[in-house]
Amino acid sequence: MFRTYEQQAAASINDIIAGMGFQPRAFEMRSIPFSGSWGTSSSIAFALANEATADDPQDDDESLSKKERKARQQARVREKSVELAEQIAATLRERPEYARVEAVNGYINIYFDTNAVANHVIGTVINDGADYGRGAAQADKVMIEYSQPNTHKEFHVGHLRNTCLGEALARITQFAGYETLRATYPGDIGLHVIRTLWCYQSFHAGEAAAIPAEQRGRWLGNLYTEAVRRLEYRDEVVGLLNELAKMDAGFSAMIDRMAKELYKAGAPGEDVAYLLGQISNQREIKTDALYDDSTVAYLWPIIGRQLEDELDLIRREGPQQAPPVPSHSGGPPVIPPLVTLEQTEDRYERWQRLGETLDWWPHVPRWQQEVRDTFQRWEREEPEFMSLWSETRQWSLDGFERIWEELGVHFDVYFFESQVESEGREIVRDLLERGIAEVSEGLPVVKIDEKLGLEKETYRTMPILRSDGTTLYATKDLALTKRKFEDYGIDRSVWVIDVRQALYMQQIFKIMELMGFEQAEKCYHLGYEVVTLPEGAMSSRKGNAILYDDLAREAKLRAREIIEEKAKQAHLTDAEKDAIAEQVGVGSIIFAMLARDNNRVIVFDMEEALSFDGHAAPYIQYAHARACRILERVEEMPSGELVFDDLQPEEIDLIQQIGNFPSEVQRAAAESKPLLIATWVYDLARRFNDFYADIEKRPVLTAPEPTRSMRIALVAATRQALANGLNLLAIAAPEAM
């Protein structure tokens, strides 16, 4: 809203300078720090002075050095700017809309009437209500694609940031005046789906009937994790062996013991010799070298005893260091890393876990072949398999829909990877026929830099189909983007995708540009970094990802405990407390995803997210509830012109922050940056709490008139602005807490 005042002031100055013979122009107005009223400043007089003195004959005085001529010119500009600033200020002083106008050292300072501005801001908020800050209709039609979870996997914390960013941006863009379509692109086919369905059919057929419908999506995610563990079991076992061979102090010193125990246990001599040789020389062990299926079974108990001995040793004497190992290249000896208690405990835990399924070892090659066979069933579109795929896919989608509803998310358009495979192949054929793509080393590729005429490597070369004709992500993304442009008439498209896909997305955009789509220039990749926990990264493949349902349940329970404590005087029913706890719990998660720059890693901390005193949703929600509580005791809201005389600094800051909302909405939409709204609404809550902090000094309901009416209106405007800002982030605004 204050931006409007600045624009009006700039227009007034342009009118004046046009009358002075200068060409009107775009120039920046800057806010003046508050000094009794709101104001804006311009340095336009300096630019005009430069023009007015540019052809001064004194510049041709050859008796002066270049430095002297420059200094003389600068002095003339300063002198002229003071003169021009005073001329412009004199004319502006005649206009009634400005409280005061100054010309200071060539700058023009324009001050607005405090009472008029405050009435305008507060009156607009109260009159517009939920529409306060909404922008005028814009020309572009925008599609935002976000929340692309894979079916047959679980919806975990890693999906949250994408989903929350996309929904907030969609709300902001729509509120800013753009026709906005929300789209999602679940990955409903791929190796992860094939692995899950293989595991289902091979080990869990018929079990789904006993699983409650609302839990089947999560159950599929568990099957995916199990499938990965089965199929990659040998790699994990050998990975542990390699860690021990290369890093472990005790193993390199215990070869004799291991040899005796292995031979005594009856392990094949060739395998024993190979293993001991690799361990003693700290070389990598190859999976396929352990050709006798019983070798690992012989070795596993010995590994465990050795790890137990090492744990005892480290607990007694501290971290251990293996002796240097001679270098195979003739260089200096290799010093193994220090072996710590934490590392050894981790290895021992993995040894225990892997030991529980040693019987998997001989079956892994067969299982891997079965997965390849299962993939062929998909390629052949076998009816029975396609029916199973469709049914299980829906289990996942039902789970996603439930989570999206809780997060306040809905979609206008659903795209699926399975729908664009054939279209992608058609695009590849078209690109080859048009000469945009070519076959290089058996692969259809687009040499993007070459086609764009770029000498410097920028976008590189992108494969668009595998040599065997199977599709890549790029194959399907090209088809998806074409659909967006042709079927939905999109002018601008935004992809909310992991920041590591930055080059990939630029390659897609540039290929679409080569295909002749003008909209490609307005494609935008909103990248984001990962979400981790204090204990480290997560992975659905490893089964250590924190699931959304578990996180949300914990957040709601913790919020309920806090509400119980804080709401003792609010006389809330248990049902009301439960509802508020859900709003606070879910809101705390959403805000944590939006309150950091999207290019920074988030380390999610539950205590921080649920803080009523920190940079968190409950702090903002509590400010809204506090404003509601004040207004509950107001029998009649003030109307008409209010008196904003002798405003306190806290009141000024509050009005300023409220008035900035419309411009922040436009800026957030233009920059695709929900963080701006998250920051704005937090700052508004902070300023409201500053205003409310000293209620005895600055009472609302007991203040004398006309101050009472002014402060009631200010609280009402704050409540509405907080609600509007939270709504753009898809966060609820509780009326009591």
C-alpha cells in the first residue's frame, strides 16, 4: 500500500519536470525513516542536473586538466541539483495531498499526512477483509507443478518442503491476480514400482485384505523398503566387509584367528584365502568373488566376535589406530583412519541386522532376475499385472489425498508418468526428424549448446531416450511440458523440484524453446534443498525416512500438551483443544518448511517448530488468537474517520507492516518466493506483540476516546492481516489458544 503512495509521488514529480522541459522517466523512490510521519525521497534532481549541465561550454576549457574539468562539472551538478530540487519541491508544496515537502542538498523529501495514511491503511484492511492485499487481474495464466510423490512409496518429511512451497506459491500467485492452475505429477511407474509389486507378489500375496484401507499406501512403502533390502542384500553385506577390511584396526591384526576359525568351520579354501588376502591388504572385496553361498554364513559369527572384542577394547582404552599399511604404488605407507566407539557400534548394529537374514544371500541373483522379468510384464502390459498395478497405485493416491487435505492442498490437474511415455517417444521421433535431435553413440540426444549457437558450454548434451527404446525422465518431461502448453494454454509454468535438478530443468526448457514454444522463456524452476533431521539425512530406500503421518501425529500430541497448559484460562472444551492442537501442529510443520530460504537445507527440529516464543507458526497463531480475544470484548466496532494523533513507535511500526502486505504479495509472486510472506507475517506478529507487550502503558479497551477507537481498529486490522498472511501459507489462524 505504501508503494502506491510512492508511485503517486513519482507521478507528481514527473508532471512537474515535464513542465520544466525535461522528459518524464521511471525513477526510484526510497522510503524515509520515520520521523513523525511517513515519507519518501527521490534523487531525481541529480539526474536532471547532469542533463542540464552536460553541454556547458566550460567543459571545453583546455587549460584545465581532465581531473579539474570533472571536479568543476561535479560542482555544477551539485549546485544545479539543489536549484532543481527546490523548484520541484516548491511546486509539490502547493499540492494538498502532502503534509510537508523538503529540498535537502538536492534530494526531494515528501512526507505524507500521518492521519490520512493511517486511516487509509486501517480502513482498507477492515473494509476489504479477506481480500485485503489481493491484486488486480493479471494477463498471464500460470501453472505450478509440485508435490510429485512416487506411488508405492511412503509420503515422508522429504516430500513436505516441495508440497508446502508449491501450495504457498499457488495461493500467493492466485491472490496476486494471476489465473493459477495447481498440478501434480506423481511417479506411478519405474523401478521402484516394479520392485514393490515383485515383493508383494513374491512374499505378501493375499495379505492386503487384512490391512485397513487407510493404511495400505503406507504398507506399500514398507514393501518397497523390504524389496530394496532383499535385492541389495549382497551389496550391503559386502559393503560392511569392505569397511572392516579398509578401515578397521582390529581386523587387519586378526588374520590368523580368522583363518583358523574359517578353516575349522569348513569354509571353502579359495574363498578363505581370497577374503583374508583382501582384508590383510585392505583391498576392496568383490561381491561376485564370494562364489560359494556358504562362505558368508561361515564368516558371519567370526565377524561378530571380532566386533564384540573391538567394542570391549575401545570402551576400555578409547579409539584405536591400525598400523600403517604399505602402499601398493611404492609411496609412503597408508595410515588407516581412527576407529571410534560410535563407528564400531554402528557396524555391530548392521552386523546384527544383516545376520538376521543371512538366508537371503543365495537367493539375491534369482530375485534380481525376477525383478527384470516383472519389468517385462509391465512392458508387455499383461492384463493381470496392469490390474494389480492400478489397484495398488490407488492405495497410494488415496493416502496422498488424505495428507494433502490435511495440509490444505488441492490440485486442478493430475499428470502421471505412465500417461506420457508413448507421447515422449513420439516427441523423440519428431525431434530426430526435424534435426533438433540426433543419434550419438546409439543414443538419441540433443546437443543443446550447438543448436542454440553457443560457443561456451552451458546446457551441454541431453540424452532423450535409451538405446533400447525405453524412456528416460527427460522423455516424459518433454511430453508433459508440451501438454501443459498445448492442452492448458499456459503462459508461465513453475516446477517445484529439488535444487539438484537445476541443469536438467534448464535443458528441458531450452529443448522446448528449440521446438518453438515461446512459453519456454517463462518457464521457472523453483529449486529447494533437502529436509534433514538433527540425526542426519533420511532415505526411503534405507527405511529411515520420517513419515509425514508419524511427524504430524507427534506434532499434534505435543501441541495438545502445550495448548492444555496455555488455555487454562480460556475455558475451552476438549474438542476445541483437539481442533486447535491440530491447527497448531500442522501449521508448525508447514511454517518450518517455508521459513527458510528454499536454497538452504532445513534441519527440522520439533521443539523449534512448536515454539510460542520463536520464529515459528505457534508464535504467529498466538498473536492472531490474542487479537481475537481483545476484540471479543468489543461490543461495537468503531466506524468512520479515526484519529491517529501522537502515535507511539510500536503503533507506527504495526501500521507500516500492515500497509506493506499488498506489495509483498506482488513481490512474492513475481519472485516465486513464499519466504517473503512467511517473513512478513512473522514480523507482523512480532510488531503486534511489541504493541501489546506493555498493555498498562498502551491500553486498548480502557483507553480514552478517540485513542480507544483507533487502537481497537488497529487490533482488528492486525487480526485480519495476520489471517490473510497465514492463509497464503496454508496455515490456520486459530481464534483461541
